[in-house]
Amino acid sequence: MSYRGLSSHILPTSATMVGGCMTVLSIAKLLEERTRRGIVDETMAFDSLIFMFSAIFSYLSIRSSRQAERLERIADLAFMGGLMLMVAAAFVLAYELQ
């Protein structure tokens, strides 16, 4: 399976998702009295780190010629893992606000 060219999509999207995580983290801090302390904000902080690794590996994939496919696969897996973690954190946040 060829991954060539996927990094050019992962890089800007991962960077955007880091910003999204920081926004949710800020909102979770504002609502801290109504939510369980630490669950959502720690998850989103870790998630932003995953998206940052995805952005770094996709950038390295674009810049590398020898290991481009391997780095792109790592970036893709990190990105998908970050998305799954973000969805899980969204469910936790949604049910804690009730």
C-alpha cells in the first residue's frame, strides 16, 4: 500500500488539531467545577502531544527521501490514534456536563 502524498494532508490537519485540543483544554479548565478534575484536560493535553508527533513525522516524511513511506505511516497511525482519543474525550466531556 502506498502512502506517498498523504503527509501533505496530515501536516496541516495535525497542526490544526493541536489548536483544537488547546481550545478544548481551555474550555475544560473554565468548566472545572462542573467536571471531574483532570480527566478531560489531561486527555486533551496528551492528545495534543500525539497530534504534534503526527505533524513532526509527516514533516519529516515530506523532507526525507529514503524513509518517507515509513515516516508517513507513523504520522498516519499517530493521527488516527489522536482522533480516536479526541472522540473518547469528547464523550467523557459530554457526559460529565449533565
